[in-house]
Amino acid sequence: MNENTQNTGNKGKTFPLPPKKNSKNTAWRRWVKFIWVGFIAVVLGISGLFFAVSQGFLGDMPDVKELENPDIYVASQIISSDGIVLGKFEKEKTQPVTYQELPPHLIYALQAKEDERFKEHSGIDLKSILRAVRFGGERGGGSTITQQLAKLLFTGAASQNKVKRAIQKLKEWVVAVSLEKRYTKEEIITQYFNKFDFLFNANGVEMASRVYFNKKTSELTLPEAATFVAMLENPRKNNPYRYPERAKERRDVVLKQMLETGYIDSTTYEKAISTSISVDFHPIENINDNHSAYFKFYLKKEIDKYVVDYEKETGKQLNLYKDGLKIYVTLDSKMQQYAEEAIKEHLTDLQKRFDAEQRGRKNRPFYLISDKQANDIMMQAVRRTGRYKLLKADNVPEDSIMMEFHKPIKTSRFTWAGEEEVEMSPWDSIRYHKQIAQAGLMSVVPGTGEIKAWVGGIDWQHFQYDHIKQGKRQVGSTFKPFVYATAIMKLGLTPCSTISNASFNKGSYHVPGRGGMLTLKDALAHSQNPVALRLAEMSGTQSVIQTARDLGVTEEISTSLPMALGSSDITIYEMVGAYSTFANYGNYNKPEMIWRIEDANGRVIKEVNAEPKEVMNPNYAYTMIELMKGVAQFGTASGELGRKGISKDVEIAGKTGTTQNNSDGWFMGITPKLATGAWVGWEDRATHFWGTGEGQGAKMALPIWAIYMKKVWADKSLKISPEDKFVKPGDWKDGCTNLQGLSGGYGDDGGLQTIDQIKNPKPADPTPKNNSGKKEDNINENLNSSEEIDFNK
């Protein structure tokens, strides 16, 4: 019987057997099926992933229409109370070029270096990606020119998280494909050159050509064009102005690739690489330069809060940089200018004196700290720099990084005569800038809380730190009015009440005094520390803290007695707001910069109105004005005010302040229509004048206030005069009447009377005269405790 047949037992008939299944054939088909299923799953997965990315499911996507018509972005304007445009919120300034204005060798250099198959792909070059993966990026990256343009549309910094970086790359691929569909190859190249930031405010190749070579893009030579293409790799490291040697090295790499890809011949290549880099540097003024950026920094945060509220209420989206909003602010353009001029005028002179004191010092500009502590301060500053972070991200060893920081390079540094270009190491540059005195000034209308001037620093380009609301510094004796106000309210004291000025002893805490009994007015005028401590002890530190809270101070305040001497760190913003309350009859107004925000069509988005909060009886508030007038008339401020040409007849309620080791100088000055605070110090508290003669608030900060106010008074259009008088509440009797039990308010008839000249009360014991400019009492000098008290903690 044939092996392929079988006998079924049915009359000897045989039937063929069914063919045997081939196990190899079955396995092969199973693998084919598996591969197809896997392939389809991968395709669907990738398609789904790209779809999710394109629809924004994995995060917001940029709008490619931004490139198509940049003119649709209308800047939002900042308009002052006197109708002047103080600034704008706008996209970076650039000067776009057309494809025809790009020299051919610039385009060839770009394609040779970044994307040799640019004309062939549709936004993503798989061959380049595989090469980058295989060789770990050593033979070039996988990004095409289109992907790099897509990357420029993402304004945020690249994440260090691998998953987030992968998602970012997917987004770039999606945007690249979208760009390829929307634009021609020529348009993509043009947009890339117009969009790239070449540093030094050189946004786009046309601005870069003017900054680095002082010519138009169309006039660039081959070596110059190759230099710009090398900068696309890393505009900071390959910068021809800062690092000419490295820039030439990377430029020659670009030229070599142009030779290898056939864009130039060997003769042209040899001639190009033999050409040195010759920079004709012409920097462009920063649109955020000088002082305006400080109030813009705060203003943007405030606007963002109101915009979020508006969007929640209406469902409409607003873009500060493209929707042409009109932001009406309370700032006065003239007062803002006078404040900026006052800071420059005084600090120019103060800086010269400080530099003279520092000349030849090994550990400049630091005092009273060890070499190790000084080095620690410097290293903290080094680690905050972008240069350090970039080198660290490139896995450069720490010792090599420090070698880089000690190599001289071309750099720009701040001076009051203008920015200057010098050759110095980054380390020395940091030390130099730490020697520069900083300052802040804010001026407010007490009755409304309207901020009229806001100068948060001396130069935004070099010192991007706002000292009005961002910075917190020890306030020194400017805190004492809070102590005195508490004692007047809680203990029923008056300016004529007398307190012992003997040395203050509390356990091991000892503050030397000068003896005798002083009236409150004399004690505050001469800033006597033992009196402030006794008042705080009698009133209770918790009560003092509550007074400060009522006056708008939110910062942490210690409950220990040294708090009475100003050991707390508080912002200028909160200090001026608090002092304004005294001039506003005890009503606190939160200082506000925004008056109204409108959209491009004039519809009101937000209107800010003052919301006064009564925190103190008007009689108590006016009593504090009377107390602080003594500071200006015969106290710690009188000598310097006289030297600045301000008559004692001008009614000024003020307080000077000096902190430990002269690290901070303050002056808070109130006139009937304006409350202004000025602070001067340095970036580090270890930097200060050696002696209190130069380092006290009356010398450091008060002159700024005086210069500013003289300019304000001289401008008759502002209607603020040195002849303005404080007005007293209707039932305020005199400076010696006990105020407890008074009904408060403005008197039975609600009328306001002009106060007559106050006769200064005669102190019970002779006190040191301070009219000659005698130095103000300093916290540090009057602390002689057996237990160390460090106010910097």
C-alpha cells in the first residue's frame, strides 16, 4: 500500500491521505503575521503619537503663523499718568531680510554645515537621525534646518529631563513637517536666519551683521558668513567678539565642510581659512536697558494676574505681546526721570569714595570676613552664571571650569560713565561688579497709594534684580516708628513723654545708653536705641509686630527685643506703604502701579481702585508725623538736608536707618503729598564702608531723596511744593496731650486745619547735638552683648 493511501476496510478500497502540514512553512507564516502585526502596531503607534503631539495633548505647540506674518504682533503700551509712553511689551526687535538679500555663500555654508540634504527631505532627515544615533552625535546631529527653525519657536529652555527632551524632539518634528507644508525651502532658510539670536541684541542675521561687522548681510564675505553659521552651533562659545580664537576654529570647520561638499574649491578654501576674524563691534542699545525694566518686571507680574482673572471670567485669551493692550500706570514720567537722575547723581560720587577706600585691598570689596568666606561668596556667584551652567552641562570638570573663569576675555562692565569694554577674567568681572553700590527708590502718593516713581536698581543689563519688591534688606532704625506708634497707641504716650536713655540690660543682652531722660521726640530724632528697646519691652513685641502688620508689612519679624532696632528684612515696597499710612491719617493704601488696562479696542479689562483700610486713629497717625518731623528739623537727617540746601522750614517727616556693619543705608521721607523711600547697599552684606561716617543712612541714602525732591519741587507742573504743610485732624490738640480716649476721626465738623509751626519741646536732659552732621546711632555700635547677636540670620 502506498504510504500516501489508507485502507478503510471498505471492500479493499483505498483513499489518499490528507497532505501532512509542513511545520517550517507554518512557523514562517506565523513570523510573517507577527511582523506585519508588529509593523502595523508601530505605524499606528507612531501615527497616534504624532497626532497627539500635533493636537497639543502632550503640551502646547507654537503657532507657525508667527513666522508668516510677524507684523500681526502689536506691542502693548505702558502709558504714564501724564500721558507719556514709558515702554512697551513687545517681541524682540529685528530687521528681517529677504532671500535675495542673503549672499549665496551664506546659504551654502548653512547647508554644508547643518543640512546637506536640505533640498531633498520634507523636514525630517532619517539618514541623519540614524547616523546621529549610531555615532552618538560625534559625526553631526540629526536635526535639519527646518527642525532647527521649529526649535526656535519654542521659547522655553530645553529640559534636562530625558522624557521631556524626547517629547520636545517629537514636537519639533511635528512643527518641522508643518513648516515644510506651509513654506518653500527658500522661505525656511530666510526665516531661520531672521529668527536666530546671535546675542548682544542681535536678533536675526541683519542685526548681527551690523553688530559684529558693521555692514549689511548682503555685504558679508565668505569668512564672515561662515563665522555666523558657526555661531548657529553655539552663539556664546563661538562668539567672534568674546572668543575670536574658538570662533575662527569653528569657522574653519564650516569652510572645510563647504569644500568637502563642493560648494567652494580648494583655492577659495585656502584663502578663506588664512583670513583672520576682524570684528567691527557696534552693540545695539538694549530695549530693556537702564531703569525701565525694573518697573516692567513688577508690572508684568501684576498684569499677568489680572489677565488670568479676565480669561477665567470671559473665556477670551489675551497675549501681552501681540494684542496691543494699553496699560495705564500711576507712574509720572517726570518723577520717574528725576528719581533715576537722583540715583545716578549721588551714586556716581558715592562709588568714587568707596572705590578709593577699596584701592589696594587684597580682599576687596569685603570687610570683616575671612578669605574662605570671601571665596565662598565668589563661588556662589560663579555657580549662578550662565557660563558655569553651560560648562557644567557639557560635563567639564570643576577644575577646568575654574581655569576658564580665570582666563582674561573681552567683556563689558558697568560704569556710571557708561558701559565699557575691557579684557578681564570672568572671576575678576564678578568681583568688580560686587563692588558696585546698588540702590532703590519708590515714591507714593499717601492719599491714594499711587506709585509715582519706581527705580529698582542702577542698570538692568548688568544687575537684573529689583530692590523695590524683590529684594529684602535689614531696615535698621527705620523700623523704630512702628515701635513708637505702638507705644503711643498702647501706652498713651505723647511726643513730650520722657523715657530713660540709660543703658539697657536684659539678661546678658546689653545696649549702652547715654543716660538721662529724653522726650519721645528727641529720642526718635536722635535714634536712641535704649529708648526704642524700652518702648518695645513696655508695649510688647507682639503688639509692635501687629502694628507693622496693620501697616502692610508681611515679612517675618522676630519676637526678640532686637527687632525694635530693625533686625528684620523688609522690602522698600512695604516700608513706603507703611510710612504712607502716617501721612494718610492712619488709613493704609496698598501701593499700586496699575490704574487701568484696556484692550486694543478700548474695552476695560481691569480698573484698579484704592481701597483704604483704617488701621490707626488719625490723631495717632498725625502724632507720628510730629515725631518724625524732629528727625529732619534737628535730628539725624538735619545736617545732610541742610548740606543739600533744604530749609528747616520745609515740613518733612522722616527717619534714617543704618544696619549692622553699615551694610544698608535707608532714608524714609514723607512730605504732605509724597512718601518716598530710598535704600543704598551692595549685593553682599559683607561689602560696605568701613566707618559709619560714610556708611550711615544719612550719607548713603538721604542724598538721593534730597536730590529727587528738589527736582520734584522745581517742576511746577507737578504741583508739589516745599511750602506744602501737613494738616492735623480736627480734634488733635498739641504734641503733649494724651491721646487715649479721643473719639478719633476728623473732629465734629469734619474740617481740616493747617497746623501752625510746632514749638520743639525742650528735653529733660541735654542731648548730643546732631545739627553738625554727627553720625547716626548704628545698630552694630550699640550692641555690646555677651551673647552674639547676628541680625543677618
